[in-house]
Amino acid sequence: MGGVTSSVASKMAFFPPNPPSYGVVDEEEPPPPPGAAQGTNSTAAAEDARKVATRRVVMTGVRWSVGVEARRVRTRRGSEIIAMYVRHPGASLTVLFSHGNAADLGNMHRIFVELSARLHVNLMGYDYSGYGQSSGKPSEANTFADIEAAYKCLVEVYGTREEDIVLYGQSVGSGPTLHLAVRLDHIRAVVLHSPILSGLRVLYSVKKTYWFDIYKNIDKIPHVKCPVLVIHGTKDDVVDWSHGKRLWELCQQKYEPLWIEGGDHGNLETFPVYTRHLKRFLSAIKKLPAEKEAAAESGKSPAENKTLSDDIAISEVPSMISRRLEPSRKTAIHEQPMLGTEHVDKRRRSTGHREKARSSTDRKEKSRRSVDCFDRIDELEQTEKPRKSFDRIGEKIRSMGLCNVDCFKEPSHSTEPCRGH
């Protein structure tokens, strides 16, 4: 029955651009070093077999940029996804970005390059199965395998440590982002951009989670141990602002959220306050490793070593946004906004629309452990079994009375948004 769930979800939630906005051409791989293919060590051979399979490609139809490269990456479910990596000189953090619906790497290419430059981070973006030039079909289970493969590529190919990775999920991308976040103990932080509570909750304000729902973020967010930043527009007509507010309320480690007044589902990057708030967040989380090391040396927990400034930066902060975030007139004039995603067909965007991996800070050797975990993941991510048969779906929906949407409306919140102008 998990296949039925996947099929229903695919029709409701995924709208890959057709045709894709870019192409790819395989690069010739350099020959292996002498003797590299002649190894007889069975342990080394087994290790190589577990590594993620990748090969370099060149993206066509997009503007060439320094420090950008792309790869085909094979997932545990057999798809070959396209991932692009933007390298920034001297960057200490790497963002793993899961984009929204009805977009692919061609649409996101310029945004990724600009975001890397403005935030001074490395950035990896990837296309879900069935999106862009990635093979396979879009499904919830495939997107989970896709982000796992992208993460393994960061660790194995680019040498990125788990504790240096920030997971970023936009709209439907909040689903795979939280899937990975709850499986990693030492991920640095999570950013949720116009996130969804769940696929069904985009359509109806249901009060409980049903087996046939997808991307059950509302049930996963309480288990995320790292700091979480939530960004949402107050005029989002695709995924209501209430989704972002509720997810923020359920976080273990809340960071001051960003509610952008007047922002909709596809233009938050164009507000200057968006980049400024992200910079503040990244600056705050960069201090966390030193805090953990100090705690280990003193034998105390990180919480016992927190300073007043730490408590202000990452803590149970008030739900309202401080007026100090409002840019001055001069700042608003001189700071150029980023390119937004409004150019993506609004009729097909986001689900949005209708819609851990043990590791330690011992760098490469123990980062490997968090990767090995994914090789043992099977179909446990399949959603719960129905009680009887597929026919029960109709009965459940009728018994819920989902046709009367008004009766499920949530009470309004008084959280004060931030003006991004």
C-alpha cells in the first residue's frame, strides 16, 4: 500500500518543469592512478562499493561561473540525480539546498551562485528524481534517497564534515531536509524557507496525521536537535504563513524567525532583510563548535556553558520580530536584492502546492559512519499501512468531511511580521 501512497502523492505534489531548463554533457573521467584498480584488499574493495557513485558533467543552457561544477550521483533507489556544487574560497560552512516545486537546477543556478557569494558559504543543490536531468520519477521516497545521496557526495567527494553542513529546505524541499535532519546528530543547523507542515495540511487544516499523508514535517521537527531558522512570507498564497509559525513553535532550538511582511511564496530572496537575517544566523551558529569543545573539556553540558549572548542568539526567543531588523532607507537603496523564484510558473509551483546516521567530530573517519547508515536504510520510510484496503481512503476522507474546508480553519495568530522593505 506504500506504493499507492507514493502514486497519490506524486500526482498531488510534484510538478517538475517540462521541458527541463538545462542540459548536461558527461565529462571524460581522468584515468585512475597506477595500481589503484589492482587492489586486492577485500576491506578496501567493500569500502569502495559503499561509496556514492558519481561522475562529472557539464551543465548546458546556464551561464558559466567560476567555482561551479556538477555531477551525476547515484541514489540507493537507483536514480541518477544531478547535483551542482558552488565553491566559495575560505568558506567554513556548506549549505545543502533542497529547492521548491516546479523548479530545477537551471532555474536555481543563478540564485545558488549569488547565495554562495553573499553568505560566504559553499553550496550544493540537487534535482530530485524526475526533475531536470535527473532520472527516475518524483516521489516522497525518492526525494529522501536523493538528499541522502547528495549528503554522501558532500562527505565523500568534497570532504565536508557533518558538523559543517547547514540543511536548507524550501517549500516541498522542507520534507527531505527534515528527513535527513532527524537522522544526523551533529548537523550544524537547519533553515526552513516557506516550509509545509505536511502535504495534506497544505490543502486542509486537519488536526491529526493520516497514513496517506506525505512529508509529515509536523511530526519530525520536534526531533531536530540543532538550531532551526524559519523564514516565511505573510502573504504566501500557496503555503499559508501558519505552517511556518507552527513548525517554529515545535522546534527544540529556536532561532529568531523571519516573517517577511508582504512576501509571497516565490519572492522572499528579493527582500534585503532575507540576506541580512541569514548572515546573522550563520554568524551565530559558527560559534557553536567552540561551545561544544569547551563543554567537553570542562565536563559540562553545552547548555551549562552558554553565555548570555548565546541565549539571545539561539534560544526560546519571543515570537515577534525585533524592529531592529528593519533596514534603513539607505540600506534598502544600496543593497541589491537577489533574484527570486517568481519566474517559475505559479500555477505549477511548490507543494508546496498540494503539497540521522551516527557521526562525531572526529572528522573524516567518523563522518564516514554517518554515511554508512544510509546504505542500510531500506523501505522503512514507507508510510504507515492502512487498516483494511485502499477503499478505506475514500471512507476516511468522507468521514473527515474534508469537502467542508471552512470548518477546519485555524485561529489567526498575532505574531508581528518583519517589514522587508
